[in-house]
Amino acid sequence: MKVIFSYVKPYKWTAVIALCLMLMELFVELIQPLIMAKIIDDGVRAQNQQMIIQWGAVLLILSFIAFLAGVINSYFSSHTAQSFAFDLRNALFEKIQSFTLANYQKFSTASLITRLTNDVTQVQTVLFMSLRIMLRAPLAVVGSVVMAFVVNAKLALFLVIGAPIIFVFLIFMVAKGVSYFGKVQKRVDRLNRVLQENLQAMRLVKAYLRGKYEASRFEQVASHLKVDTVKALRTMEYIMPVLLFVMNMSLLAVLWFGTKQVATGTAPLGDIVAIVNYAMRITGSFSMFAFIIIFYARAKASAERMTEVLAVDNEVESASSSIVGASSDMKLGELVFHNVSFQYPGTDATVLSNVSFQVKSGEKLAIMGATGAGKSTLLQLIPRFYDVTEGQIYVEGKDVQQWDLQELRDIIGYVPQQSLLFTGSIADNVRWGDTKAEMDEVLNATMQAQIHASVEDFPSGYDTRVGQKGVNLSGGQKQRLSIARALLRKGHILMLDDSTSALDVKTEQALWDALSEESATMLVVTQKIRTAKGADHILLIDEGKVVAYGSHEDLVQTSELYQKIAISQQEVK
Amino acid sequence: MGFFQKPFGYEPILSKEDVKQVVKKKKGPRAADWKSTLWRLWKIVDEQRMLLVIVLLLVMVSSIMALLGPYVIGKIIDLYVMHGELSGLGSKITLLIGIYVLLAISLFLQNYWMIGIAQQTIYRLRTSVFTHFQKLPISFFDRRQHGELMSRMTNDIEAVSSTLNSSFIQVFSSVLTLGGTLIIMLSLSPLLTILTMTIIPIMFWAMRWITRRTAPLFKEQQSAMGALNGMVEETISGQRIVKAFSQEERVKAEFRDKSLRLKRTGFWAQTYSGYIPKVMNFLNNMSFTIVAGIGGVLALYGHVSIGVIVIFTEYARQFTRPLNDLANQFNTVLSAIAGAERVFSLLDEQSEMEMSTAKNHTLVGQVTFKHVFFKYDVAQESYTLKDINFTVEPGQTVALVGATGAGKTTILQLIARFYEVTKGEVLFDGINVQQIERQALRCQMAFVLQDPFLFETTVRENIRYGRLDASDEEVIEAAQLANAHEFIMKLKDGYDTVLKADGREISQGQKQLLSIARALIANPKILLLDEATSSIDTVTELAIQEALDRLMQGRTSFVIAHRLNTVHNADVILVMQKGELVEAGLQQELIESGGIYAQMLSASTYHLEE
């Protein structure tokens, strides 16, 4: 809660002004009865019409002042609350951007989304409400208690006798509420996840006719959410009756003992009437009080969830600033793996073990191996999506751990196995590679990637909107766009992770021909001997170990596995 | 008044014209929209209406008890406290205790049940939207961001939920209290009552002024929230790319933009709706002033007594409090309606059409395309598929080849009836696809998609997805056939390993093996394989080829593959180019004719002897 509310700080003055305005309103309300008394005493009783009109006018003016204060308060409090939410959202999002890929394992996408929207809204609402109305209830209670003590301390004591019980009870309820509402938010995460999964797998669900099955799965999470929400809200419902009960019992005590005191003549009647009045005011504020507790508990649960995100240690992402020793041109794009072993964080299966190889500047390395051999994992270590468990990776003569992350990734053009595109125009998507690229550079990249002609064929050309995750493009088109995106980067190292699998042979050949002009060091994961043949060296890995390294000619002679692969791709006669 | 036009630098969102626009709309269908939205919500409450009536009765009880309490206290003060009288006080206090207990119980129970009713309603609303999703055509999902749709299920429904929880009871009890106090006021002094009532027209006018502004703003706010959600979902799902291209700054800027839009609409919506209690407060004070000032003058001339004025100011306050509550509730109801409208608009989406004449049909396996034209979007200029004609006999294996973007996947999607043809006919066993129930059709098909998708559950359940009643043995058998068994056994928990969303435990190729196993277990009449083996190494591919061949026996199969080796034993090869079917025939025929296919083939194979 503390961490989260530190985001109010920049707006403390507008918050204070909002509070002052609210107090002003409250003040007007409180002095109204006094003026009323004036009208009655000095006006009506004294038969003085002048006085009535005079005080009437004062009342009118005060009403206007209160109104104006209220309206201005509206501006100040919504500005404070909205700015707070805005800053908080941005801080959360920026934090998420600095996550390592391993960090993402801790939160599901759906849960991060909930935290960024739903949870922020919860806290924002509470802030807004407290700046406007919520504080009035506690103030009214405190004010009434103080006034009651001023009137008759002995009797007023009965009003606060229940206070410790109420206090302990409220603390208990808040704790309960926080844990229950925390659970509710977790259920929202679950719901979101099932939903997201379904949206992504819509074709599959339809193809296998699993609509009913999925609906029942969703019903299950929705019903969990329902049950937990009901539980949380119902628990909170105990607050009101308990508060009322304690308070009303105090009131009865006041009446009982008050009457006794009146009988014995120790207390004037007026005192009792006044205290009863205050007691009733306190009860009147209680409905608001219960409301506040519920909101507070909800907000606290949400705040804790957001703090979880903000408190994540960024292992690599923020580490290592650039250490001097710029790479020499000689080593441009050079890459060395030295005894690299790797396990995904939090698992104990070794994905890569003792991998060593070297790619010289401008060389082309083909990486081959069976499904699940560790090819994609190997590539992901280079831009430091994950850090090696053992060994070192040197890029341009410098250990990747020593590189500034931004600079390292700047020199790498990466084409992932699954082409991911974003909502936006085709040109926008290619420009991910280089935001500042001129249009002719974009065209160069798309021509090289053999996608230019297809784009030109679209009615709106480069302005064609790419739908959610590229649904309106064919698999091959997506792959080529994602290659163009990487080419635009003009990096020293180009990594293609089996990213031509959906291309037909002719297009693919044209692509490789175009890429042969590239001066960048190339790492190509491939299944195809034909592609591997064009590489300077081939790295063959199996179950995370290097089993062969050399040119096509070498491997055909020496590697049994390579021969097996080659045979599998021979023309069938 | 520069501040009010651009406070804290917030650009106004609604212009005077916009507000006028709202007014105009409101007179027309908008008002009806509102009512229909509320009416639809009411219909969803459905079987809980009985309980709702009980809740209403309880509200009545608690309202009466709430009024009775102070009355009894007044009596106690008058009759006992004033005279220091203790005898009989006990019984009165017992009565008071009774009233309070009853009040507490009725308050508790009405809320207790109302929470149940509200959440059940929300649950039904959610699940009906989800169930409806299952019926919507694929094209609906193509057009929308996932995150945006998710926002409707959470943020919009949340707005409805919080309203249902509290507002319903509030509104009802406010109305009750309002009526009660009005009666008391009239009995005290009709003249002062009428004076107090003068604020009501002002109130209505003010409320209208405000809601004309807040209604569109709330809608805008919910949609800004949806847009933000959409962006977040996409960015986080594509985080690998963001990182690889170090575009963090770019997405941050984009997020900031969307976040700013939400802030801006939020500011105006909150500010304007914040007027409501302030206006009510003001009117409150005004009525106080009227009673005190004018009442004072009236008292001067003996029209009313001082006592009446004192009591009246109290009642005037009591009169405006429920009005105040109502006004506040009105506000949350507004935002709920904005949310509900967005949710209902999903339910109004046209679901996949089904001809009333459509029948169940057990497929034999013949598939015919007759002059099929297709475009994904009506606005699209050229056709994605142009005049496709072919017939595939039962049990045949068809290979679709051609350049990327030639329309191969589209043909498979039309066979699976994810989309409807624009022109022409797709026939199964000579029956137009529109005459066959979708259910019946799809349950006789299995589809291995280009991007294998796995659910966040165990390996076993992912395979079983193909046929839910498959036994564990059948699952393992299918995995063995698909050559997946070996790697599954190496996973931490074997078949019980839970796969994560990003599936880092297994590689892309392994995902494909699993989705082939899933298709194997489905045991379909028609099999659609779209690049099913593209990420699988060729050695493994050869190994599962046999399994696939066996699978394709006796079934009509459509296969897309770029490695032409995988299609070598197809019965028919369809060669696609730019949406047209340019060649069709047996492999041998096509090679001999020396057409496009022959060229492709010669480019693809690798000869060891080279």
C-alpha cells in the first residue's frame, strides 16, 4: 500500500486543495444550524424581519460558496486520482518492459493485464472517493464524539466504550477482506487466462468442435470467481450490523443511565438529548464507514498485487552497463560460444551442455538437429533473453554479460520461429527493426526479404493494416515480413530461427540468393540440407550437445546423423 | 473561466456540438437503448426474481425499522427521560432492542441475498458472452484485439457488477424513504413542502445537463480501457520481439499514449459525474435556506410555528438525502449501462449462420469445389480464391502446393467452414456444405494448424483434446504413432507435465508432433494438415510419415507442405498460384507435363551425388 501510495506524492498539493475544499463544504454544513438558531432567536422571536432576511442571505451566500467549493473539488480530486492512476499504470508498464523473459514466468500475461487495468482502477477509485466523500464519515464520527464529550463526558463515555471492540473488529475485517479480495483478483486472472487462451485457439476449438467443452471450462472459472466474490462481499456484510449493534447498545445505555441521572438530578435533560443526537449522527455515518472498509480492503488487495510487480528484481535486464573497450572492426559480428551449458531458470533439465563453437565475421553458420535438440534455445542466449548457466558467449570479442543490453540487441537482427506481428500497418511492422528508417530503406529490406511484390499487390500496399497477430496474412507472408523487419535492423549478426519453413522452394531460393549479399554474420537454424549447403559451416546438435561441426562436404563424410538427414531429404524416385 | 475549459491542461473531449448530438440521439433511439439495456439485464436476473422480491420486502422492513427507531427514542425522551421516569423504561428499551435487531437482520439478509443475486447474474452474463463467442464466425475474431475482448469480460462486466451489488437496494430504499418523508412533510405544512419541492425541477434540469455529458464520456472511458487492454495483451504476448528489437521505448510511448487517453476521458467523466453530489448538496442547502428564511418570515406573520420550522428543516434534510443517494446511484448506473451496452453488443454479433434445412450427414468423404470465389472481407478488392473447381474422391489424399499466399490455407479453412464462400459452392458427397450441420461436419474432421497451439494443461489433456473420451492408452498410442512418446517420456512429469503458455518446455517441432497426435486420436473422416511438419526435422518427419500415411488411408486428406517430399504419395496434387488452381493431377502426370510443379520439384530436392 505504501509503495503504491507514494505515487500520490507528486500531486499532494492538488490533493490537499481538494481536501480543503471538502472541509469547506463540511464547515458550511456544520454552521448552518447555528445560523438557523440566529434566525429563530434574533429574527422570529424578536419579530425582526430585517434579521431574518439578513441571515437568510448569509445562508444563501454560504450555499453558493459550498457549491463552488464542491465543483472545484471535483476538478482537483479527479485530476489527482487520474494522474495518480496514469503514473502508476505507466510505472507498472515500464517495469514490465524491463522484465527478463524469466520474470514473465512468474506472472501470466492475463494476470499482468488485470494488474495494469482492473487493479489500478480499484486503487484509483478509492483515492478519488476519499478525496471527495469518504473522509467525511470518519470526520463526522470524530467530530460527534468530541462534541459529545464536551457536552457530558460521563455519558459520552458510553459512546466510546464499544470503540475498542469496534476497532479490533474492523482490523480483523480488513485483514479478512484483503485476503478474500486478493483471491477474487486471482480468480479474475484465471478467467482472463482461459479467455485469452480461447481467443488464441479459436480455430482449434472450432475445428475440434470443443465449444461446449470450452464453455464448461469457462463456466468453471467464472463460477469460482462468483463464489469467491460472493464470499468476500458477504463477509464484508457483517461489518454493518455489528457496528450498528454496538452503537445502538451504547445508545440504549446512554438512555438508561441518562434517565437515571436525570432522576437523581445529576444531568440536565438537554445533555441527554444532545448526546442522543450525536449518537444518531454517528450511526448515520456508519453506512459510509462500512463502505469505506470494503473499498479499502479491495484497494489494499490490488495494491499488494501491483507491489508484487514493482518489486520484481530485474536480474539481467538492468544489469551491466557498457564497459569500455569498443569492438574493433575486425571482429564485426564475430561470435564465440565457450563451453556453454544452459538450463531454463527454475528447471533442472539441461537443454545445452558444453557447447563451443566460433563464427567468424561475415560467416554463415547453419544449425541443424532434431526437434527439441536445443537449436532455438541456443539462439536465445545470444541477445541474452536468458543467461547461460555455465560458460561464456563472446560477441565481437566481448562477453555478452559485459555488453550494454541495448547495444547488444541493437546489432542483432532476430527472426523468431513463430512470426509475431503487431496491430498496425505493414510499414509500421517492418519499422520495428529501425524506427527511424526512411521508406526506401524499408523497401530495400522488403525486397530482400522477397515480400515487396506481395505487399504491392495488397490494395493499400504498405499501409495495409495487419490484424491481431497478423491473422490476415498467410504464414509465408508473415515469415517474410518478420525477416524484412530483422534486415532493416542492419545488425552485425542476423539470426534466422527456421523462419523460412512456410516459404515455397522458389521464394526461399530467391531469399537466400538475396541474403548472400549480406555482410552480417548469419546464424541459420534449418531443417533443410539444401539451405545448410550454402553455409560456411554447419553445427549439428543433438540433445543439447554438439555432435558435428564442419562444412557440408566434411559432414557428409564424417557424420552419421548428417548422412541420415541427407538421406531423408533425397528425391523420391 | 479558462480553468474550467482546460483545467490542468486537459483538452476538452466533448464539444458543444457533441452534447447537442447526444441530446438529439437521446430523443431518438438512444432512450430506447437505455431501456432495452436495463430490460435485458432484468431478463438475465431470470429465476432469481423471486428472491429479488424477498429482498425488496426486506428493504421495506429495514426502511420502516429505520424510521421507527428515532420515533421510539423521541417517545422515550418525552415520556421517561424528561421526567426521570424509570418504571416502564425497561419495556420501551426492550422494544427498541427488538427494532434494532430486526433492522440489523433485515439489512444483513437483504444484502446477503442481493450479493448472491448480483453475482449469479454477472456469472450468467459472462458465461453467455463466452458461449456466444463459441458461435461467432472466425472473421469476428480476426477483426478484434484479444485484449479488447478480454476487457469487456472483466472491466465492463465489473462496472455492471458493482452497480447490481449496491445500487438496486439503494435506489429502492431511497424511493421508499422519499415517499415516507414526503407524507410527513405534507402533514406538517403543505406550504413549506411546496416551497421545498421547488428545488426538484432544478434538480432534474441539473441532472440532465450532467448526464448528457457523462453518458458519452463513460462510454468513451470504457472503450479507452479496452484499447489499452488490447495493446497490453499484444505487447506482452509479443515480448520476445519487443526485446529482440529493443523497442521498449516505442511500446512505452505507445502505452503512454493510450494511458493518456484513458486519463483524459477518466478525468472528464469523473469531474462531471462528481458534480452530481455537489449539486445535490447545493440544493440541500438551498432548501434549508428556503425553509429557514421564508419559513422565518412566515412564522413572523404567524403562518407557521417555530417548532414546525425546526422539525421541517430536519425533514427537508431527510427528504434530500435519498434524492442525493438516488443521484449518486444514477451515476454508477450510468457507468454500468455503458459497460452493459458494450457487453450486449457482443451478444448481438451475428453468430455463424445455420440453414434451417441443414441436416446431420455422415460423410463418405467426397469433396467438391464448384466455381468457388472467396474474399475475407467484402471491402477487399480482389478475390483471395478465384474460380476453384475440383473433386476429390473418398479416401484420396490431396496435396496442395504453391507459393506462399497462393490461397492454400484458405482452401482448407473453407473445407472446415471457418468462412463461407463468397460465390460458388463447396459440396460434401454432393451436398452443399450449407445444408450440413456445422457440428456434424466438424466432428468428422481433424485439423492440424499451421501454428500449433497448446493449452496450459498437461500433455495428456492436450492430446486428448482431439477426442475427449479417449482412454490413457489411446493417448499414448497416438503419441507413439506421432513419434512424440519418446520426448514426452523425457519431460519432467511425462504425460502429466503441465505446459506453460509460452511452451518453453518443448520446442516448436515438438508442439507440431503433439498436434499431430491430437489429430490422430480424433479419428476423423476428413483430415486437414496445414504445414503440419514444417518445424520437424526431416529424420523425425520420415519416421512419422509412415504413421501419417497409415492415418490417411481410408480418409480424405488434404495436405499442405512445402517440402515436396512429404507429398510424394498423394493421389492428387493441386497446384495453386495467386488464388487460382493452375494445375491438378497425379505427381507423375505433373512432372511429365513439365509445368509449374515440375519446376518446383526440381528446385527442391537435394541429390546426395551432387
